[in-house]
Amino acid sequence: MMKIRPFYLMVAAALAVFLQPALAQVQDADKESKEGGAAPAAGQQPPPPQAGVLVVKPQTVVVTENLPARLEASREAVIQPQVSGIVQKRLFEEGSLVRAGQQLYQIDDAVYQANLQSARAQLSLAQANKALAQSTANRYAPLVKEKAVSRQTYDQALTEVKVASANILVAEAAIKQAEINVQYAKVLAPISGVIGKSNVSEGALVSPGSTTSMAKIQQLDPLYVNITQSAANLMRIKKEFQSGALKGVDFAVQITLDDGTPYPHKGRMLFADQTVDASTGELLLRAEVPNPDGMLLPGLYVRADIPQSQFHNAYLVPQSAVTRGKTDTLRVVAEDGSFAPREVKIAGTQKNQWIITDGLKPGERVMIDTLSQLMGGATHITPVVVNADGQPAAQPQAAAPAKAADGKPADAAKPASAH
């Protein structure tokens, strides 16, 4: 018997090591049971599933239509020479901003300066001839009374005075024309804007009426937005505007770039063309958009959001919350968490939301997660208020705990009460 005892001791030690994890799990489970209370009784129903709900409120909804458009410079000037000559200088940097009246080119004006000097000389000659003719007429005036000079000779002297006066006017006009040509030799910018590349260089011969322009200036702030709109839609908008349905609508134009980025500055409508394209049934709308940073360029393709209609006291509901068919329905959640279908009237869309004009009341809760809850067979839900994007709505922050005179929270300042 003394030989068998060590064997039993070894077996008991091995069993203790093997059963220790199991005993620890039992002790932990017993502890959790005491802390968490008794387990739910068999057959007890689980709590209603959570589902997102949107609290609807009436608002004025303006429906816009996204239309294709092209940008165009608000002012454009093609630089053409007004006189013939050799280009001596180019006085601007290509692609730079130029001001109205700024000199762009200098054309050789030697011939025009000579013509100006000649015109001035002709004026001096005409003035001298007039002085001589006037002096002769003055001498003949008393002689004709004494019949020392014939009346015909005196009349001829008076006529020569008038001819000399006319020659003075002709000479003055020639001077004016010569001065204009000298000025035209200085090619000036007619408008302010961005000038493009120069089509002529120093040494090139230019002349009026040439098919090649010297340069082009475009005013890029503001820019025109040329929009194509269906004539039928425009007629409908005009009728709604005349009836007052669009009263108070801001007809600002929102521009969206080709990559989908919204342009930060809004434009304004200028006019609608009065001629409909017979081949497309569309007409041109023109808007004006500011371009202070030079982000937009003429010829750029953009999209423009144009107001089309307006609904008062309408509701915006995510499209996922509405079941469409012969009748459009959604599910309205009651205070006790139950929900029931409700027939509504849809008047249009705005992005990914339906515009509902009938069937809802202010403050009602519309269930967003409709399909998943119906598949689960639930009749009640635990509502979770979300916003239009499906994200949980911001909850009001709890008031901060009051502080005692020593700056500590009021609860901390009091001694803990005995239980």
C-alpha cells in the first residue's frame, strides 16, 4: 500500500491541472450572472428592431433643371490695322491683361507724318491766299462806288475771298485726316481684357481689310453662359411666372464644371432668345456669371441649374422610403413604434429625394429602412431619428452639471449619502 500512494498523488495533481480552466469559467459565469441579473426567461420576445425615421417638415421647394451650356467672353475685340505699313514694335506680352487705350503695336508712320506736314503747309498757303483776296476786295470796295473799277471786277475779288476761305477748310480737314492716320499707326486696345497670341511680328506688312487679324482681346470677367432650353419648358415657365407660382423664386444660375465641381459664384439670367431652332425645338438662354479668379475660360463646357418650378408646403423624403406603383406609399411611424402605410402624392424629384405635396403632416415620422424591417416581419420598431442623408440627427447636448462655490461639481461637493 505504501508503494501505490505516490501514484494516486500524481493522478490527483494531473486532474487538478486539467480541471482548473473549467472551474475558472464556471466561477466567471456565476459572477456575471450575479452582476447582470437573471437571464431572460425562455419565450420572452426580443426588443423591436431599430430603424431610421425622418421627421418631416413642410418647406418651399424650388425644382431646377440641369442643362448643358457653353461659356463665352462677355466682350471680344479683334484687332485689325486701320492703316498700311510695317509693324515696328509689339508693346504687350501675349496672354497678359491689357487696359482700354493701351498701345499694342507701332506701325511705321513716316509717310503719315509727312502727309501731316504737307496738310499744314496747305493750310498756311490757303490762309495767305485768303488774306490777299480780302485785301484786294477791300481796295475795290470804295473804287466801285466811284466807278473807277467795274462791278464785275469787284465781284470777282469777293469770290476769290470765299474760295480762299473754302481752301482753308479743305486744308484743315486734310490736317485732321493726317493726324488720324498718324494716330492709327499706334494700334490701341479698344477694350480691357486678356489679349491672346500676336498674329503678326515686327517687320510684317499690314493693311486694312486683311484676312489676318493682328490679335484678339477677350473680357473674361464676367462671362456669358449660353444655355440651350426646350421651348416647351420655357413656355411652361413663362405661364407659371405670369400666374405668380414662381413669385419670390431666386433665378440665380448655379454652374457646375465638367468634372462635377460646383462653381463658387452664381450667375444671373439676362434674356431668352425669341427664335426657336426649327431642327431641335430649343432656344438660347443667356446668363452672366462673375469670373474674378479667372477660373473659367471661353468655350468651356459646363452644366447650369435653371429654376423650373416651385412647390409650397412640400416635403422632401428620400426615394428609398417610398414604394412606387399604381399608388405611391410610404410608412409613417406612430408614437408606440408601430407603422402603417400611407398613400402620398409625388410632384417631382430633387436630387435623390421625392417632392411630396399631399399625404403628410408636419412633424410626422417616416420610416427610411422600410424593406429590411418588412422582411424581418416586425410590426413595431425602435425609431432612430436620422436626417435626409440617412445619418443620425444631432441630439441636443445635456446641460453641464452645476458647480458649487468652490468650483467643483455640485454632486461632488456634497458628501455621499449613506444607504
